[in-house]
Amino acid sequence: MDTVKFGAFLRELRKEKGLTQAQLAEQLNVTTRTVSRWETGVNLPDMDVLVFLSALYGVDIQELLDGQRKTGDTKDREMQTLQKAARYSAAKETCLLRRAFSVVLWGMAALGVLLWTTLEFTNSVTAGGVVVCSNLVAFFAYCLCMLAFPDSRTADGYLAVLKSGFLSLVLSNVFVLLLFFGTGSYYNYGLAGVYYTIAIVMLTFFIIGIITRLVCRKQSLPLEGKVAER
């Protein structure tokens, strides 16, 4: 399935209807960024959304899946529509699986770095425990906070939250290792080391969270103007 052609057709139909991405997003109860991703072929809407768009734009589902209008009658139209719908579902599943695979890779990297950091603190069980506990608490707190935003409570949103959370885990552990082993050997900060570790972990997650929200906002708001220019 040509997802780029599909997205371009959705954009064309929306413009013919006189709707902005923001107005369409409001009707579908999704974010503007989600509509933008559909219209650029980055992602595909669910089947129930496809049915709604078909009724809204006055075209049948087969035309949506083909990315163009049909002229005249076509034999076995219903069977062709079902076949195209099946291919559409497979294409959407492939897109989701690709993103899920990248999240799994980030998760493996995060766990690997966390394990490496823990092993580096073999001479200080307390410090190792603080690193592990602070990272796990920060990760779950981060996920809960990010999921408080409506646009995060979708399949794409969940994957984005997990990916950015795993990135935060990797970076926070790298920073902790640089703090304690930056000179080539372990440096004992005493009790202050506990506070340093917690501060580094929390600050890393906080900064990544802010950047993630800014990126999401930047991708959702300005894209409407850029697409409208085409």
C-alpha cells in the first residue's frame, strides 16, 4: 500500500471539505499531530476512523485505500474493498511493529546500561542500590506524568513515552558513571553522592520530558501551516 499517496489523498479531501487539521482533529478527538502523521503517510488511522472519514468526505473506503477517486462502476467492488482493507490493516500493523521494535531496542539498551552501572558499583552496594532505585522510581513517575497528556494515551503515544523514558534511563546512568568514574577510578562522595545521584536522575528525566513535550507541540501546531502551503 502506498501510504504517501493515501496521506496526500486525505489531505486533498480535507481541503475540499474546507477543514483545517485542527478542526478535523477536534471531530475525531485526536491531536493535530496525529492528523499530520496520517496526511504525510507516517502513520495510518484505525479502521473505525477510516469509516468516519469515508462518510465525512463522501467517498467509499476503497477510494480512500487507493488514494484516488474511481470513475464508473467496478465489478466485485465489495470484494476488492475487503481485500484492500485487509492489506491496509497489515500495513498499519507493520508501521506499529516497526515503532514497537525501536522501543524494544531502546529498552534493551536502557537495561544494559543500568546493569553496567550497577556492576560498576560492586565496591559500594549502597550506591548501586541508590542508582537502581532512583532510576526505577524516576522511570515509572515519568511514564505516569507523560500519560497525563491526552495525546499520549494512544498506541503511538504509549510508544513515544516508553522510548523517551528509556532514553532518559540511558542518559541518567551515563551521567552518574561520569560523576563517580570520570577520573578512571571510583570516587567516593560519601552521603553527598546519594544526593548527587538522585538529582542527576531526576533532572535528566525532567529535561527529557520537557524536550519531548516541546517536540510534540512543535510537530502538531506548525505542521498545519506547512501542509496548507502545499
